Amino acid sequence: MRSNAQRLQFYLRVNIRDLNAFDEQLHNAFATNPTEYIKVFESAIQTIYRVDYYDENNLEMEPCPKFQLQIHSDENPVMIRDLQSNLVGKLICVPGIITSTSKSNIRARKCVYTCTNCGHEKVVELNFGLARAIAPAICEQQRMPGIGNEKANCPMNSY
Ligand SMILES: [Zn+2]
């Protein structure tokens, strides 16, 4: 991790077999719900880096970077024709040959909407996959009156 960081490559490669050998239950939980576990792992990697390698007193250092978790595996791959709907959102290995590459598309993981009328901020976390960010039609401040202030009167689609 440290040598990666010195080369400004902020990632940590994890062999899924090592994870399985360390804790089989954790491995199974990771494979069934990678969306949540990747966030937890990346946050753990950053914490380890901050505690073990990062020097907060050194003003010449860049702010503590965010790390990417890269999983690699030599498990038996699932054939493309065997992909079923029960595998959606799971961590699987599929065989393939890369025939072309393109620039990766950046997708938001978190959207913050601000109401143009009352300034209420609504945070929406997005899952992986094809989920699109859709702004809520009705201001939530308006839906939850009585938090001290009077009911805001926001129009439709005010975010
Ligand atoms: Zn509002």
C-alpha cells in the first residue's frame, strides 16, 4: 500500500482467496453484497493508511488520499450463458478477452439536491449499476413540518 501511494497509485489489490482464508464468513458476505462492503473496505484502507503511514504534522504532504479497492481472483469463472438474475449485484468472475477499451464513464455515488425555495438539502446515495439520479418532486422539508420552523411552502420540483 505504501509503495503504491509513493507512486501516487492509490489502490490496494486484494486476492479474494486471501480474504476467504482470513475469514470465510466475511468473504461470503463480501461476495453477496459487494456494494456495501467495497465502501467499508475502502474506508478501512484509508484509516490504515492514515494511522500507519500518513504524517498529519507534515505540512508538505498532500491531504490524505482516498484509496480504491481492487479485487482479483482465480476462482472458477461463471460462464456468460449461466448468468442468471440471482447474480445481479453479486461479486462474480466471468471469463473474457478484452477486445477494445474506452475512457471510463464517471457515475455519481452520492447526489446532494438543494431546494431552491427553502434551501433544504436532500442527500441521495446511488447504488452501482444502471440506477439514475432522479431529483425528488416534492421538497422533504415540506413533508416534515414541525421541526421548530413553520411549514415551508415549496412548489413542486423545487430541487
Ligand atoms: Zn423546500
